[in-house]
Amino acid sequence: MRSERRPMTCRHCGKEFTARVILQVDYGRPEDREANLTDGSLFAYRCPHCGEEMHFNHYLLWVDEGHTVAVCNITCEEEKKAVDEALSALVAFGKDSRIRRRFVSSPARLCEKAQIFSQGLDDRTVEVIKLYMAEEVRRAHPQKTVTDALFFPDNEDFGILFLCPDGNLSVKVTREQFDAVCSRFAFSEPSPEVVDGAWAIAYLTGGKSC
Ligand SMILES: [Zn+2]
């Protein structure tokens, strides 16, 4: 893992401390696979003075085991330059230069993308499935308000968790359903660097390619 030590100020007691901030997790390196993307610990820091645990949203690049895709959580557009440098370094060490990239803007989305790609799935297909499933959820539960939808792995299959203020709903998706959507759309490379719900709506209404 690539990291740097950064000065921080505790939001609780106001005192300063230094924390190790993880900047890059490369699943192509066995030692990096210990990094837990799902529990939020890569963005969590504990104040040594008062013990308060805090979460900071910061730049973090995740690269999959086969170096086919890189997902970066960024907090501003300028941080995209750091991704170029990081991926150039991987290529310089003999890795594949055709690394797909995705940009996200929250730790939850970084975790979601890493889980999607770790299962060998295509995130474009997942985003299209989310839209279809959301429509079904709205039909079945017209009283519910869906605020967001998140992928979650479920053994060989997966599910979509629909976040609703009055109680979340989850829908299971089989690999057969995924494959059916995948073959219907036949997404190709190069693919966009941002793939989210807005991308899926634009794609389905004919606004974008790939
Ligand atoms: Zn503190």
C-alpha cells in the first residue's frame, strides 16, 4: 500500500496529530489484499489524545488483482493527475498499460466498484440493472422513496440494496440475469471514466455511447 503521513486536527478535542493516510491499494500485490475496503477502515482515524474516531474522505486509488481496472476516489478534479502518475508507475514496472479507470467521489462508491470488479462483473451492466430494479421496486412499493442504490456481493450472485428513509429494501440478482443484460447491451471499450446512475440514464435515453 502506498501511504503518507499527514497532520490532522481532531474534530472532537481540537488537538493535532499525525496519521498514516492510505493513498493506493494494489490488489496485484498479495500484501495489499489485506486492506479492507468494505468496513470503512481505510478512511477512519483515531485521535491519540481523546480516542475519538473520525472518517475523512480523501484520495484513494484501488487497482484490481489483474491490473485491468483502477478505481479512484477523488475529492477534486486536480487529483485525477495523481492517477495518471500512479498508473504510469505501474506500467513502468511491467504491468499492462490498458488499465480501465473509474472515478468516484465517495468511499462507499469506491468500495462498491471494487466489489463489482473483484467479482469479474462490469459496472455499466450493474448500473443498468439498478435502474431496471428500481423501477420494479417503485411498482411493488409505491409508498417508498428510494434515495440511492448500492451493489452488494452475495456468493456467486449479487444484490442491489435500495436505500429508503423508512427502511431499506434489497433485491437479489442472479448471474443469469446479469448475463442477459450484459449480452443485450454488449458494452465495449474504451469505457467512460464515470459510470453511475446518471450515466446509465443518459445511456438508456441515447445520450451517451459505450
Ligand atoms: Zn481528539
